[in-house]
Amino acid sequence: MRFVIVGAGRVGLRTGRALRESGHEVVFVEVDPKSADCAREASFEVIQGDGGLEPVLEKADLASADALGALTGDLNDNFVACLVADHHGCRTVLRIDEDYREEIYRKYADAVDEVIYPERLGAIAAKNALLGGNSVAIADIAQHLQLIQFTVTEQAPINGYSLNELELPANARLLAFGKHDDPVDVPDVDNSLEAGDRVVILADFTVLGDVRQLIVGEDTGQPAIGGV
């Protein structure tokens, strides 16, 4: 696949490298000479110019691109780049600098297919490090909702129960289940829960502690299953 990335800064360059490592073609559009040189030194094709201007973007041959990532630190330039790319039939990804703006752009910007907030991704990585190996944050779905994968431990109150007996807090939902090293899949209520199994839960931040205590076994002073 062929991708155009507007902005060869920290976020853009890392994204470009990741795409290239997966076998894709990447072209950068960058106005800053120093950043453009860095991308060239990394063996990327670079079109030097303002990615917020249509004539510059057209040099990247948007008609043959599968998607455009507007990943500069300038929200206005990013938005204009997405508008132009959408006109040429590209999938568009818009970088924002404030997470509160995400809802606005998702609601009103038809030209934007996906909104990303890189700082949030960094926060998820830090959160995983703090939570430890039995809890892996997958994504922040909304301001108070998180998708997280838990691994059942020997000391977990749910160890030995079936999924049918799993009683999660009201603001939490079981979305997927995986036995030991098997891939996670749609949960079967008849499956038993054993140490090493994984469950993917969508939960409100306010009940994450209770869910973790239930599945991982950390003591929060709350009852686990049906008052057990």
C-alpha cells in the first residue's frame, strides 16, 4: 500500500518507519528543511513544502495513495490536508493536540476518517507499565471508558468459575475471552476460567479496581462473585 504522511516530525517519522517495516511505501510532505533532511537521511521520499497547500499535496500523487496521515503539530494544516486528501479519495487520519477536540472532529469533520491523539497512546504505554503483567490497557474508548485485557491468576476469586458465573460490576462488560495462549475470541459462557486465561473487558474507570480484584486477585476490600 502507498501512504502519504504530512509532517516528518517525531510522530510522523516513527509512523513512516513502522509502515515501511511492514512493507508499505511512504512519501513525506514536510515544510521544515531540517525535518525534511532527517526523513531523506532515513531513505524516505520527501516533498518539501507546506502540507496545508493543495498544490504541494498534489505533488505527492494523492490519486495513487491509499491513505494520508496529517501528523504535524499544526491542527489547521492537518485539517486542510485531510480535506484535500478526502477530495482525492484517500482515507484520512488527523492528528490532534488536545484530546477534548476529538469529539468535535469526529462529529463535524466528514473528511476525517480517523482522529488520533499521540499523547494518549503514550499514556496507555505508561499505564501498562504501572499496572504490571496481568493487566494490559488496549485503548481509552472515551473519557471514562477503557478497554483492558486481564490475565486470570491462581489467587483470583474467579479462578475455577465459568464465564456464566462471572458477575462484573454494572459499568463493565466482557467482550472477549482466550484460553491460555489461544487467541481471544467471542466468549462462550460455558468456558471455565483458569489461571493464564485472558478476558477483555470494557469498563468505566470507576470500577476498574473492582474488576482487577475480581480477575487478577488484588485485594480492594470488595466482594468478588455473588457475594463470595
